[in-house]
Amino acid sequence: MSEAKAANPTNTSKRLADLRGLMKKEPKVDAYLIPSEDQHSSEYLANCDERRAFISGFTGSAGTALVLHDSAMLFTDGRYFLQAGQQLDHNWTLMKQGLPQVPTWQEYLSKNLPSKSRIGFDPTLISIGDFETLEKDLKPLESTLIPTSNLVDTVWGSDRPSRPSNSVFPLEEKYTGKSSKDKIAALRQEIEKKKATATVVTQLDEVAWLFNLRGSDIPFNPVFFAYACVTPSKVTLFTNKDRLTPEAVQALEADQVSIEPYDSVVQHLQANPLCSTSEKVLVGKKTSVAIVNAIGKDKIVVDRAPVTDAKSIKTDTEVEGFRQSHIRDGAALARYFSWLEMQLQSGAQVSESDGADKLEHYRKQLDLFMGLSFPTISSTGPNGAIIHYQPDPTDCAIIKKDQVYLCDSGAQFKDGTTDTTRTWHFGEPNTDEIRAFTRVLQGHISIDTLIIPPETSGLLIDSLARKFLWEDGMDYRHGTGHGVGHFLNVHEGPQGIGKRIAYNETPLKAGMTLSNEPGYYADGKFGIRIENIVVVRKAETRYRFGDQDYLGFEHVTMCPMHRKLIDKSLLSPQELKWVNLYHAEVLHKVGPLLQGKNEDDIRALAWLERECKPL
Amino acid sequence: MSEAKAANPTNTSKRLADLRGLMKKEPKVDAYLIPSEDQHSSEYLANCDERRAFISGFTGSAGTALVLHDSAMLFTDGRYFLQAGQQLDHNWTLMKQGLPQVPTWQEYLSKNLPSKSRIGFDPTLISIGDFETLEKDLKPLESTLIPTSNLVDTVWGSDRPSRPSNSVFPLEEKYTGKSSKDKIAALRQEIEKKKATATVVTQLDEVAWLFNLRGSDIPFNPVFFAYACVTPSKVTLFTNKDRLTPEAVQALEADQVSIEPYDSVVQHLQANPLCSTSEKVLVGKKTSVAIVNAIGKDKIVVDRAPVTDAKSIKTDTEVEGFRQSHIRDGAALARYFSWLEMQLQSGAQVSESDGADKLEHYRKQLDLFMGLSFPTISSTGPNGAIIHYQPDPTDCAIIKKDQVYLCDSGAQFKDGTTDTTRTWHFGEPNTDEIRAFTRVLQGHISIDTLIIPPETSGLLIDSLARKFLWEDGMDYRHGTGHGVGHFLNVHEGPQGIGKRIAYNETPLKAGMTLSNEPGYYADGKFGIRIENIVVVRKAETRYRFGDQDYLGFEHVTMCPMHRKLIDKSLLSPQELKWVNLYHAEVLHKVGPLLQGKNEDDIRALAWLERECKPL
């Protein structure tokens, strides 16, 4: 789920030399920090914001580069160790965060750099949360953070792509379940609760959600470059007006939203204070240093981002949209996986990229389809062990009948966002592959069937997905689940299931959407992942200790688990029952969509009926 | 597991009035903080250090009192809500930490107290870790922490008991597996690793462990009041010399340990600097502000306490001692539980306290017995729902045949410390009781059989013990496991299984001992808890992902799980198998100790054979 490519290293010698030349000029820095994110703290980027990829050659979705005068380091996590190892040239040292003894980039700055280091950074790209922590950690060393213009952009020069400004359109209330007016009213209440007067909304998906608008500035993410300010009396949207559809303009005017140019936000904040000097502006921890400075540092209250929290709880309409879009998506998956099986069994040559294209072809036929939600991961054998692999259309492997095939894919629909991983074997899987798949499946079922008390965070339940793998001495180096946006970013916070301590700050709540995706990766051999999207819902329980409602998960993804890869003898009676019930549900919900008389539907339905038979 | 009593409230009006009088004198404070711990950060206290119990009337093992001029608050956690509610008089407000919207005492100081508050505290009783966090949190409010002499001691006056100074004796290497000399050599290496020159050892169990000495100054804890300093060339033990046995003196002299009076530690540190001004002294986060000030604040490095970490990894000799002492303890438990069953079935009247006494009587007969490890929790019916209940010998309930009986007890042996909870029903349990017991048992088995990768903390696995309870809408408001000392404190850090974020800083490691004690408490009805002690050990696994050894748990506690309370239909085949294997092991290991021709052994063996039959 990234724009990663498993390619040869980029030669970065010239770029680094140019950057180091700039680092020697005023204000003269010993180190230069190049974060992954853009000025909105986005995970997925427009090409113009791919600065870390440009300077290092590493294209994964997470990773920070740090350039010193005599060395260059790329810090990333377990999902990307293999890919970064392939993409970085000799100029770079790969720092494998999460392994014992390996510092995070923050730790490196405060523990490994010499004291009194001058660390350059672009203040539009570092969040106030990270900045404050760093500043505190650097203080004992007397090292300082030095704001600069973006030196990488200067190196990039005229080759740097321009910022997209694609059409922005309204998403109707029949899909969102809540008007923008109501969302803004609720936001104003939250601002008041935090004893503030105004807020600046800085993340692109927050802005899109708040105004019920969508765009396409960032590949796979239906967002548009924008900021918003909300005060008790005024709402301002900073985006280029000429890109708004007439319907979008009409909706904004009806809600009395002022529109200002995107590039004017900093000047506008400086010239038009959001509140009096005695009042406060609430901002989320991911707000950039540049925006905070424009508001005035003494005026801000840094707290949880209220729009992020509100957005994470889906409306009933959105939840129903998730259900319906996943059923439709299930039909495309059945058409594709049955096609692929037929091809491989007939001896046809299908490359990983051909497979991804065929799946996109089937998805494009679905109602309300708006695009993919991330680049399809279509990977055969050893490529499946590269967690965020993406086949290069010009140079990728042929899918082998006698290898495990892992496919992680999803789409954007007006009524929901999908993200599904399934793992197949079209020949005869070996015992290691079957064992790993079954252990992953048990972990998946464990989360799917889990009941939790309120106030339970995703940190506390991550081990339930791993327990069965651990029993065999297996594990996976990624989280178990991420939040999922509603026709928005496929990765969305603040909730998640995993070992990140930050997840503990967000208890799971009814209406949240999450992926449930344990996996196992045998380097050089195969990868297994089983991913459904689940919605957190009130659960009925026999007792109610603490006089409170308990919560459970409802899966919305509808695609069979590969029978051939299941070792029934490892499953408990409850787990076996779960598989059979799930398969019956998939057939019941997706089968009616495969009633066409065409070859695709006939083949897909037969395949679905076979794969959904009781074990 | 506390010195708690379920008694009537103490009238605290006079004490509070006296304290408030002192708070009005110089240095004049608005609030006065009375922590639970003594100057060694002990959990269990000598009577002279029971300041929080004296001022508030609440005798539980955890809780902080905060006295303002017009109110008084007692902050404690879920284990003690019921007990504190019973023991506090009208002067006090109970603050139930852990419930939504209830602040911790630290949060109260920084969020609820007015700004510019002056908060009085005794610097010998607040740790440097807590102090620094508090000072930072109070800064924005301009509130300050004001060191004072101990005002509660002044109120207590001549009624305050004197500090114990009981005999101190060596524990032979055949029990510890490692000489004091070797422990000190290893400690010096750790000090060097942290770039420091010296350390001050402040926790009583750390000192006892480091010198292989034991005492009896604190009830149930075989420790003695002492501090120690270690520099590259010198080791000093601060304790009263006249209390050392000749063997202890000889051992200390052989190791060239200097002995100084206990009360001289602060003066001694001030007069004899531990290192030069350019060198550092390593101290743990629990070191008191008074000790830190005596060393010199600019000289200290606050980090993990190296002795606590070393002590947590038991030697092979200690692990074998744990096994053997638990088998012997199992014989006493079988004698007691079979006796109790016989008494109740014959219609005899046995009070909760009588039961505890009888169990102690059987334990006293065991080899190497040195005392109980905490006051026995012997509780019938609703009393079992008071998590740290302790029967008052002068006024406690008669154990009812038709109620659930919960018994949590343990002993100190020269070769190990035991801590076991079992739950019984000597009549006909109802379906709620059976269901709760079975769910608790499933959680217990889940931890017992768990395999984990290295670097896994107890925070991450806590949910595995709760999952089965959660499924029925049940839970428990305490941790799942605490560290256990070796003939030392029954509660020992730094490891533990539970939701406390601090547990995440300590990965579980081979050689650590932990309790495994999920429970369920139905207020006003019954309490269930099943507790074994487990040792973390290397596990054999089918694979070794990450090329590393995985870890598992070995249970050392040997006492049957009550068959009558198990609903077999809820157990998986693996769980059922576990129960039968565990029972076979208990019978195999404890049975040989019950071969006497006396009435006790004949009855106990017959009972053990019956309770250990395959389900």
C-alpha cells in the first residue's frame, strides 16, 4: 500500500553534492532533515512533494532522510527494509528502525549527533508536535533546529513537478450522512470544550471531510490542496477557487464559507488574527511549525485534532456505504481471482502487473467507482515477502502457478473505500505455506470475533492477532490494523491496532473502521497476508461488568479465504465454524452480483461457490 | 495481598485539623501530599511508615492522600475502591483512579488545583522520577513543590511506632546461586555502561539481594532498613551494625564492605562525594529527592535501576528453588483445602480468619519456611469481591458452604517465595459462578501456554488473559501479573503483565518470575481469581522468525483448579488437555509429599487424587 517500486538504486551523488553545497551557505547547517510528509502531514504525496524520494531514491511511504556533510541516512521501519535496501545507492546508510540498538531519527539527532549541531529543516514540513519534542531533546546538547527554505527543492530546481490543482466536487449527503453545516457546528462545540475560540484545519482529508468535498490532487487519495479556518463567526477555505465545480461553489456559498487562495494561508493568518490576544487557537499535533508561527506561538493550544477524531467515527450512512461498496468490490475480486486461476491453469503467462491491470479493469465496471485506493500489490513468491511491493509494469515477475500469490488492493467508491488482501496458491502449496496461512488466519479470526470493553485501545489487542504465529515462532513486522477513511485516505488515524504507543491514546469506539491484516513473510520465499475491513460496533454480551456496553467488530470485506491453504487440524471448532459462516455470508452477499450470462460472471460464480463450500 | 482490613472508618477529624494547623505555619502550603511509600519506595511498610493510613484511615497497599485546607482526597485504583469506600470517613473524598474522568493525583495537582498553589511534600518520600514530572507539569501553572519536614509525623507525635531494627542474616549461595561479590562486579559493569562511576542502591529488596542478606523489618518482606553505595573502589552498606549476625558481619568483612549507620546516609553522601565533579552517579527513578540532593543534582544520571533489572532475572538455582518451594507449598495447600472441605461438610463453623490460621499452621511445618509472604486473603462470598480483602480476626465472616471461597496466600522460604490463589465452592455453585470461573481459567491457560518473541513486554499480552471474560462482558480491575522476588518481596518490579504503560519499558526475559492471576469480581456476590507463579523460559518453536529464541512460561505453582467450577463445554480441546496435564503434574509432584500415615496426609492425598482426576 504505497507507491513503492522494487527497482535499482537511483544514483544520488550529484543531488547530495548539490544539497551539501547549499548546507554550507548561510544559515550553515551540519545536518539537513528531509521528512516523508508534505506540508499537510500527508502519507501519500503529490509528485512535487516527493522530496525524500528525490534525494534518496527510496520511494516507500514512510521514511525520513538525514543528510550530514559526510554521510546520509535513511530511517524506515520493518515494512520497508527489503525495498529500501534495493533502492538506496552507496551514498546511503539504511537505518532499520524497530530493530534492537537502531535509533529512530529523533533519537539519532539527540544521541548520535555531536553537541552544538545545527540541524536544518523546512518549517512547513515539521509538525509542532515533533518540533517541540525534538527541541526539548536537543536542549541538553545545545544543538539547535535551524529553519531554512526547502533546500531539496532548490536542488530539484526546474525538474520539480508543479503542484496539482484538479477539480473539486461535492459529495452528496446521501453518501456522507451528515451535512458540512452540522460538522462545522459540532467542531465549534469541540473548540469551545478545549477552551479555545478558533481552529486551523491542516490535514487534507480533514478539510475534504469537513466540507463534504472531494478532489484528486494526490494519487489514490480523493483530496485537494487546502487549509481551513473556523472561528465562531466565520469559516474560510483556502484553496484555488477556479478548480471548484459550480456545485462545489454553490454548496460553499450556501454555507457562507469564504474562499481564499491556497498559497495565501500564512500571510492571511498573519494579517487577520483568528482571535484576540487573550483567546486561543486549537491546533492538532500535526500542524506545521510554519502555520503555528503564522498564528502566533503564544496563542495556540496543541491537542488532539478534533476533526480527525470526529471523522474517525463513521455515520450510519457511511457504515452502510462501507458494507455495500465492499460487496460490489467482492464481485470484482471474484471475477479477477477466478480469471487468474483459469489463466495459470491453462499455462498462460500473466505478469504481476498484468494481474493488477486486470483487477483494475473489473473494478472500473463497478457502480460508484472513483479510482483505486492505493497501488495494487500483486506479488508472486518471494516478492510477496516485500511487504509493500508494487510491480513495475516494465519489469516484473510472471505469476507462478507453484508459488504463493499475494494480492493487496482496494478502490475508492463514492460510498466507501475498500482495502483487501488475499493470498492464493494455484498449484500445490507446501506445508510451510499452509502452516503460515493457517496461523495468520487464526490471528485474523481472533480479532474479527473479539469483544472488548470500552476504553480499550488498539495497542492492547494487537497480540491477539499474533498469538497463533508466535506459537510457531513466527511474527510480522507491521501493525495489525489501520483506520480507513470513507471515500478518503485508505490509511487514516487516529485509531489503529499495533504496538505503536500512540495507539494507546485512542480507545476504539463504535463507528470506527479498521483493517484487520495479520501476515507472515518468509524472506526470499513467500508472503502471506489476510486483510478485511471491520467496523467497530456495540456487542451484545451475557453480562455487562462495569455497567457498560462492550464492543465488537463487523467485517465488511467479502472475499473467500483460500481453502487450499487452510490446515483444518489447527483450527478450533469455533474457528472452523467462523470460516464456514464467513464463506456462507460471502456467497450470500456477492453471489447475487454474479448472475450475468457473460463468461466472467459464470466463471466467477462457479469459483465463488467452490471456494465458499463448507470446510 | 496487602495489609488491608475491611473495617469501619477511622475518625480523622482531629488528625486533619492538626495537619492543617501545621500547613498554615512556615513554609505555608496550600496542599500537603502524603504518598503511600516509605523512603525506600517500598510497597509494604513498617508500622512507623504507615503515614497515609494514619492520616486517612485507608490501609490498602496503594493510594496517595492529598490534604487541602478545605478538603481531603484519597486516590487509589480499582483493587481498592470497595475497601477505601469502607475505611474513609466523611472528611475524605475517594478518587477512583482508572475510571473515566477521574484524574490521577498527579493530574489533580496540575489540572484541578488553582495556579500558584504551594504543594508541601517530604523530600525523603517523593522519588526523583515523580518529582521531575510533577515539577514540569506544574510549571505552566506557576505552582511549586515545597519541601517540608514530615508534617504527618509531627501530628502522629509520640504515638508513632519506632523504626524496626531486627536481626540481619546471610542467605547462603546454595539458595542464591550467585555470590555478593559477583553481583557487585556485574553492577560495576552496568554502572560503567551507563557512563557513570558510582551508584546508590535505595530500595530495600535491592540491598538485600545485592549482599545476599535477609532481615525482617517489614512484615512479610524479608528486608532490612539499609542503603548501599558502590564506587569503583569501595562498597558501603548503611545499616545499624549491631543488628547483623556474626555470620553476616563475617561475610561483609570478607567482601570488604564498609558499614555505616543507617541514619547517616544523607550526611555521609554530603561529606564524602561518591565521585569527582566531572563524573556521574547512576540512580534509579525511584531514588528519593532527598538522596539526589545529597549526591548533588548536577552529578546524577537517572536511568533504569541496574540492581532491579539484575534481580529480576533469577539464577538457575533460584528457579529450581522456586520449583521446590512451590511443590512443598502445594502440600500445605492440599492439607488446608481438604481440611476446610471436611469441616464445612461436617457443618463446623470456620471463620475466614480461622481458615487463614489453619493454612499458616500447615505452612509452618514445611522445610525452609520463613514466614508468610503477605497476609492471607481468606474470603467467603461477597468478601471475595473485595480484591485485597483481609479478614479481621476479631470480626469476620463464617465461611459458607454455599458461597464461593477465594483464598490468596503465600509464604517465604529460603529457596523461594510463593503466591497462590485458588477459588472453591463446597456446595452447589450456580451457573454465573461456574461461567466466571471457567472464563478466568481460560485466560489463565492462555497466558500459561503463550509463546512470545523476545522484546515483548507484559503490556502487550495482558489482553490474552482477558479475552474470554470480555466475550461474556466481564473484566477485572487489576493487572494480570506482577514480578515475584526470590525469598524477597512478593511484588517486585520492573516486569509485570497489565495495562500500565510503564510495563512496556521492560521486555519479558528468560529467568523472570511473574504471577498469572486473572480474576472476576461480582460486587456483593462473589470473587474469582486463579493465580500461579510462572517462570519465563526459552521456548522450542517450529520456526525462528527473526533468527531469535522465542519465550514461554513454566508454571511452578502446584495446586488443582476446582473441577466443580469448570464448565467443560466452554473449553477448547487444547484447554481441556491443559487442565488434565496440569492436574497430572500436580498429583505427580505433590502426591509424594503426602505419604504420611497421619490424618492430615491421608485426607489431603485422597482429596488431591480426586481433584486431579482427568476431566
